[in-house]
Amino acid sequence: MPGRVAARGELWVPGRAGRLGTRDPGCGGSLAQEALELSPRGCVAMGCWRGPWAVLGCLLLLHLQPVPACPGACRCAAGEVDCSEHGLSEVPYGLEPNTSTLWLGYNFITVLGPLSFPPLPVLLLLSLPHNRLELLHEQALEGLRALQELDLSNNQLTTLAPETFLPLTSLVMLNLGGNRLGKLDPGVLHALPQLRALLLQDNPWVCSCSVLPLWRWLSHNREKVRVKSLILCRVPEQLNNYPIMAFGNESFRRCQEASLPAQQYITFLIIGPFSFMASIFFCTFVGSITVAFHNLRREPHFYRRPHICRG
């Protein structure tokens, strides 16, 4: 009310219908309520920029509810982070813990080192196709225990360690298609208890006796294997483009069931000759001792004076 003097302890805001801290029908409540209930966009819509205290309240609201950060080379929305096709050579910094989907395809990432990702407890999908991945460190995927889908297709991976996949106890889908895998340790697959979909197409599989463990896993988990007809042999040449899933038990008849690793063969090659030489030395030593002992027993007879019988 123009000209009205505020009572002691009261503060009048010009252009507002009530005192600070009282209900304002034009702006939906007191300053404290505005700071907690109204967004800056709502302030504009409701015409609450008429007083400095309302502006202060909206600024306070911005301070209390900061906007989640987003890596500079990415686009972020509602937990989804899209960093595809940005020429990245590593995983970007600044990923928020509430990230649920992360797209990193069509970049130039070559290595995922230890702890390449910050802890992402709600990440469900990680997509890394069409990079230049050559190596996954054993601790590269730590902190991704909620992950359900992992796409590593169309990279340059040649080998995978089971330890790398141990943290992924919730993984449902794994895409390894289009890499340079000649063999795959079944331990990688045994480390994924929830796996329901596996893609292995377009890899240069070596179909020798070394593929037997993988063939067994694939045969016992046919329902989990996708595009079976594209899991083809590349080596040897006579089996080029032959489907691995078409093999039968008779195909591996010549493979030794209990074949030894190369390290044990090398050990045998070293220990065998050494043992042979040691046995010869021992036999020679024992023989020499025996001969010497017999000679010592016979020596007194050589020097004994002949006995002369006297009649």
C-alpha cells in the first residue's frame, strides 16, 4: 500500500501484496517457498521477476540444484551419454555416476587400461563398436558391476583374459563380432553367469585342436549363440569358411583329451637329459665306491707271507 510505513520488524517489498514471509497470491507463496518450490522457468512463467527478492530466490534455487556435468565431447540426457563419432582416443573424463547408457562407438580408442571408467554403479549399456581396440586390461571394466550389455564389435582384439570379465556378473549380452580373435578362452564365458546372448561372427577362428574347449561351450549353450552360421573357420585353409558349430565329436577324435601345454613339454625336454646325466654320474660313483671297497678287502692277501709247513 503506497505510503504505508512498515511496522517494526516487518519488511515491505515494493510492488508485492504482502510482507516478506507471508503468502503472495501473485507468486504462489513466500520467498522461502519460492526458493524451494519454483524453478527459474516457473518464475518466468508466473511473472515472479517483479522483485529483487524473487530473483534472489530463483538464484538460490539454481545453487541448490546444480545441473549434472557432461563431458565436453558428448551429448547427455536423462542418464544417457552419447560420445560417438568425436575422434576420442580414450574414455572421456567427467562421467556422472548416474550414467545408465554410454555410447563410445566410431572413435579411435586403442587400449582400455586399468580403471578406464570411473565407478558407474547404474551403467547398463556400454557400446564401443568401430574403434581400434587392441587390448583390454584385466582391470579395465572394474566398477561396472551392473552392466548388462557390452558391445566390442568391429575392433582389433586378438586375445581376451577371463579376469577382465569377472566384474561383469550381471552381463546379459556380449558382442565380440568383427575382431581378430583366432581363439577364445572359455574362461571368459564361464566368468559371465548371466550371459544370454553371445555374438562371435566375423573372426578368423583357428580350427585346430585348440578350438575344442570353445566348441564344447558353444555346443552346450546353443541357445545363447547368435548368428551361428557366421562363426567360421579361417585356418587351416582346407577348413576356410567351415562353420565351427557344424563340427561333431568325431571331428576331434585325433585330438588328445589330456594334451599338455607347451610349458610342460619344455620342462620335460630340460629335465629329461639332466636326469639321464645325473643317473649316469650316480651309477658311476656308486660303482667306483664298490670296486674300491672290494679291492681294499683283497689287499691283505697280497702281502701275507706264505705259510711253510715243517715236517
